[in-house]
Amino acid sequence: MKIVSIGQMKAIEKSANKTGITYETMMAHAGNGVAEWVLAHLEPKMGVIGLVGSGNNGGDTLIALTRIAVKGYRTQAFLVRARDEDPLVTEYINAGGVVIDLTIECTLQYLEAAIGPGSILLDGMLGTGFHLPMKGSLLSLMTQIHDAIQQQPEIMVIAVDCPSGVDCDSGEATEQCLKADYTLTMAAAKQGLLIEPASSLTGEITLVDIGIGDISQYIADDCPILMDEALAFNLLPKRPDTGHKGTFGTCLVVAGTRQYTGAAYLAGKAAYLAGCGLVNVATVPAVRESLAGRLIEAVWTIILENEGGYAPSGVKGLRKALESSDALALGPGWGLKETNLAFLEALLPMIPTDLPVVFDADGLKLLGRIEKWWEKVPAQTILTPHPGEMSEITGRPIAEIQANRWNNAKKYAQDWGVTLVLKGAHTVIALPDGQIFISPVSDSALGTAGSGDVLTGILGGLLAQGAQPKEAALLGVWLHAFAGIQAHQQLGGAESVTALDILEAIPSAFLKIKRPV
């Protein structure tokens, strides 16, 4: 699903109109698409309420309500802006629909009465043209509608293109915004839907076809892409029945010190659960002794210890492991001691130029301290910073990084020639060619110590199987996110999810991609 600005969407519609696809045709497709989605989710006794504004999504909503009414369902359209002599209103009434004008005094009570358990509310009140601030009578009406919906939590709110009260360009939102369970977006996702605070108000985003085909034909810009299950499915590594452990690659995981023992386990096990044939964990003796009885599938390479970290001379013991590996994942549980920086400086020249590498956590922070490090890493490199790590390796404040996550990720991926995974709500995957992808997931269950170590292992495991950095980053981020969601659902809440729960949910995340229903 492509992501566009409001200006781009207007240009796309204008170009489509010039080819003979009229605005009326686009609206008809949009309204019918909304109706199809609602009809697929309606149960016999459920009713549908529509909040209808004066914009295009108000028209989409009226068309949808008309089609739903024709099917015999109980529907009501509440006009929040006058639509005088509008043929769409007439068609809806002729189909048996009920229209109530909320611009007339004392009619809000009818909306409050209509909002009942099990109802579906189509929010077509304010569209993509809305910008803050909200003022006057509209603010008063929105407040009353918002409060009425809040009193009935069992109602399902469906935003038509954009939740009312959200600026679909900037992601800003009013306090009175109608929080959606689902947002049915037309032709492409609007960029503001993926930016906080709006992204917490949109629910699940679903694409509705408006009859214009692939929008790429109407726009020269290389649009960001919102990841979905179909994309993830197409990236799944092939698993031939005749395959053996060599077929599925070897991942060398350099992780863990005395202070951070668990990092080696989380990353190593995650690489196995991602489908890797063999995982070689390189770590200090104390970590091996602690984990060998638990991570029984791994082989172990010992790194000499120095001052609680890695001895720079310890890189010599990695030469054979590097030569026999198909991917390298490093950084989890290293710590930031000077001895580890010296170790990394000694390791970089030893890494084969064609070996895919994942840098994460402390390894990533230390990498940022090496002069012109981007000239010293393989071309097939993935970096996985969270905003704090991104701040450290760029020298820019976290607030500045977060203020424009997409463009910042894009800039540095291009500057450094790497695949950059900027973690956080709606993780950004930026490629060295300038293309960016956005994860649809924002779940606080993923915000727990060790979660990043699990992602590092997944990425290393996928790279070892032959995935290119782009493929590994996209599928890895998807698997990690949905493992977090699975763990959240299994435990009944995000607050109790640990990295181990996310790790153990990786098989369920794979299964969900293979069997989405």
C-alpha cells in the first residue's frame, strides 16, 4: 500500500480525471468499497449510522449507506453539514434511508439514541482537507459527538478515508477526534495516518480501490510503502523438502558479556527460530558456561575476555567462523567499554566484503565512534537503531530525529549506503536507493529490554538463508512486530510482555503470515 501526502493524492485524482475516470466514478468506487467492507462485517440485527460532512468522504459515506440500505439493513445518515439538493441524499432516501440534519437545533438527541451496542458508525464527517485548529460551532458539535460515542464503547467506528479531527498530512489531531477501530483509506494511505498522535487513532488501515488502478502511473514521486501481510508472505524464504542445515545457512552471532548474558541467548535463539540452519554464538567463556545448557542447538566460539568485555586480540579466534558463515549479527549485550571499541576496530577489516551484517545495540553505538565507519562495513549491512542510538551515531538530538523519522531514515540510509531500520512505533525501513517502507504496527509490548536482540537474531537468521538486506529487513521487522502482537494477545496485556515472550511467539508470527485468516 503506497503512502501519499494530501497534495499528492489530489494530483493523482486530477491526473486520473484527465484520463477519463471522472471524480464521480472515483467516488462511486469508494462508496461501494466502503459498503462491501461493512457488509462483510455486519450481523443481521446490527444497524449502521453515518456521520456525513460536506466533503468527498461524506459523499462516499452516503453511497455506502445507500447500498447497505438496499440490502435491507437499518441505516441512518446524520448530516453535520448541509448538503442542499444533493442527489446522493435523494438516492439514499429513495433506498429507504433515514436522514437527520444535525445542523438543526435539538437533533443531536437522535444521534445519541441511535448509538447503541453492536452498531457500526461510518465517520465521513471531516475528510483529508481538515486542518487544525477546530473552531466555533464545529468544535462544539464534535465535542458532543465525541462524548456520545465515548459513552458507548461497544460501537464500531469506521473512519472513511480519515478519522474526523485528524490532519492527514501532519498527523496532528484534536482532543475531540473520533478514534477509529478501522480506517478505510482511498487509493493510498495518507501519510498523517502513520504519524503520532494520529497513528494511535486510526485503528487498522485498509485500502479501498477507487477505480484508478496503480497510482504509480499518475505520480512521479517514489512513494513510501505501508507494509502488509501480502508483502511479508512474498518474502518468506523457500524451504525445500530436500534441504539440510547447510541449505539454510550459518549465522555467526557475536553477543553477550558477563553483564548482559541474556542477549546472546535471545539473538541466537531468534536466528534459529527465523529458519537458520546453524547458529554459531561467539561470546566470552562466562556467557557460554551460563547458556550452553539452554541454547543447546548452538555451536560456540570463545572470545578472549578483557576487563569485562572483549579482548581486541580475541578477533583472531573469529577468522574461521567468519569464513564459514553466511551472515553476521553483532552488538547485543556488548557494553560500551573501550576494550569493545578496540575489538570492533580490529574486527571490521576481517569481515568479508560480501558477508551480510547486522549491527545493533552497543555494537551500533561503538560503530558510530569509528571515523568514517560507513566506508569500513560491507555493502550488505543492516543497522537497527532505536531513536536514542540513532541520535548517538548521527550527533543529532532525539527530538530532531523523531520529528521527521521518514526523511531522517531515508537521508542516512543513502548517505551511509546501508539498509536502515529506525525502530519505534511504525518502524521505518530505509534502503540505500532512497525507497522507504513503514510498518503498520505500533504496540507497546515491543518496548521491553531485549526486544531488539530478538530482532537482531531474526535478521541474522534470514540473511543466513540468502535473503537480501531489503528482504530480511522487511520480513524481519514484520515477524518481530507480529510476534510482539501475538505475545500481547496471549498474555492479555502489553505490560507483562518480555523479550522471551516475543521470542517464543516467532513461530506464531510465521504461521499468521502463512495462514492469515
